[in-house]
Amino acid sequence: MMRAPSDPILRFENVTKAFQGQVVLDNLSLEMPQGEFLTLLGPSGCGKTTSLNLVAGLIEPDSGTVFLRGKAANLLPPRRRGLGLVFQSWALFPHLNVFDNIAYGLKVRALPADEIARRVKAMLDLVRLPGIEARFPSQLSGGMQQRVALARALVTQPDLLLLDEPLSNLDAALRKEMQVELRRIHSELKVSTLLVTHSQEEALVMSDRIAVMRRGRIECIDTPNRVYNRPPNRFVCTFVGDANILECAVESVADGEARLLCNALRLAVDAPPGVSQGARLTVAVRPESVVLHRASAPQARAGEDASHGRVVDAIFKGSHIAYTIEVGGERLHVLTLPPVDGAAFRVGETVRITLPKSCVIPLGPEEPAHA
């Protein structure tokens, strides 16, 4: 019986895993559709690598079930799972040349020599390394080794590719390049891909969806845009990017809008369900969403919420300027593009601050800690 295209390639059902009495995965449930690029993102110890090892068959769950292609796979050995794996260390065989490294899995399957040669060439073309079959890993740069490891994982035509921090050993420029390359390869092959990383940039650039993990649970799973712009709580908000977290008093609620006062800072937000006048509300504002004006500049529109603050720090970073603005008892971190005329705001200058309502993010309560 063939699987419908909508069937998940991977499903966790109430999976728990502990090591020496320490719970690492806590009743985890998750579905991954075929063809998706899903990223498990979180700090060290959150359970993301344990999740990947369960999928790979390197460990077994204490309870719950891991399903692959709709079938329970808890006891299925790794070699029968039809997976491609790329690890942090890349793990190329140093005594084999590039051709034999990539062909290794095909030779184990006893494919004909001409088929092996055809597939290896196609993979090297895919990762944009044609003509290096005779080289050895020691003769390759880090970026080239990473691409060869990826080609080796894909040459067996797996229907699920597992990536465990595959870019962490590359320098910053190569990491950015390989983020784009991995996304391109995924778009070409449509292979289901599960990435484990602690890098928010990798997750945002490459993923169809991001699952943000903490303490063995999924705090949030959504598209990169929504995880960044509409995080459910403070942990997700501050883990996926920088944010100003503001504790505000609700001054009024009318027509679906809540007017807030955060010390001397005034702003508005679409009223969350159940919020009322006099309540306290925690909101977040991304640094790039804060708009700065000269104190003498006219208001953009009548009735615009505006507050005044003082520039206490300004750091030029090339692509942007990072300001710290003091507003009453709050300190706002603000990112702006460098002005073309070079007239940046000066330390000590008074500025007018506006915050578009659409950029103010109401945050829900944090989940309580669990054992």
C-alpha cells in the first residue's frame, strides 16, 4: 500500500528519553510532512540531538514511538531506516579519495560500477564540485569536505536527510554560503530534511518550519517568519533574535486595541484575548522595528504615539548602527541603517521614538519548569 503524499515522513508520539535519571525528552510529539525542511532549534541540553539520534536509530526511546514512513521504527536498525546522515565532524574516510567516499554506500549495496559512477558524478555536480573525484579529504578545504559529506549522504537517495550541526566547523563566510547551498539542494531534490542546530540564523535561512525546543519539549513550531515575528513567549522571542522585553500597564482597551504605558514609553498593540484596563502585559519589540526621529521633526500623523528618549550609546557596525536609547527607566536597543549623509544620532542627543503597532509582540506566560 502506497503512502499518500500528505502522510508524514516522520512522527514522534509521546516520546520520552532519560539518561541516568535525567529526562532529556519529555513526552515529545511531532509530525514532519514529506519534503519538508524542519529544524530543531534550541540551547545545549534541550533534547534536539537526542531527537535526531532516535530518528537515526542510534538510541531507543524509553517510552513512546518513533514512526518512519507511517511505521513504528523503535527497533529498526539504522541501516534499514533509509536515511542520509551528515554529522558535525563530516566523518570522511581519510584513506579514501572523494569518489570512493561518496560511492561507499553504493558499493555496500552492490550496485553496478557504471551506476555508481553515474550517481557519484551527479552528486558532485549537484554540490558544485565536479572533477575532484581523485582528491583525498586532506587535499580539500573545510567547505569542500562538507559538500563531499553531503554528497555521500544524498547519493543513496534517502527519503529523509539528517543534519547534525553540519556547518558548525566552518568559518562565518562559509557558513553563510553553505546555508544558501543547502537550501538550494533541498529545493532541487525535495528530500525531507531534519536539521539540528543552535544557530538561529541557520534555522531562519534554511527552514520551512522551526521547532524551538527547551527542556525536552517543543515551545513553538511554525514558519520562520511567524517564529520570529509572533513568538508565543519570552524564551522563544529572545532565543530567536534580539528583542526589547517591556513590562507594561494597560491604560485602555477599545476597538480591539490596547494602549500601553511602559515607564515613560507609550505604545499600542492589538489587544490579546482577555486583556483589560489595569492589567499588566509583557510585550516585545525587535530592535529593527523601533523608529527614531529628530526631536524637532514633525509628527508623521496626528495622534501618533511618540515618546522622547536620550541616546546613551551608538555603535557603527557597517550594515547598521546599534543604538541604546534611554526612555525613563527603560533602555531600548535599536538598529537603524546608516544614513547616507552620515548624520547619525549623537550620544546625548534627544530623539523621538515611535513603535508601529504591528511590530509590538504580546507575549504569553512562560511554561513552568518540569522535572
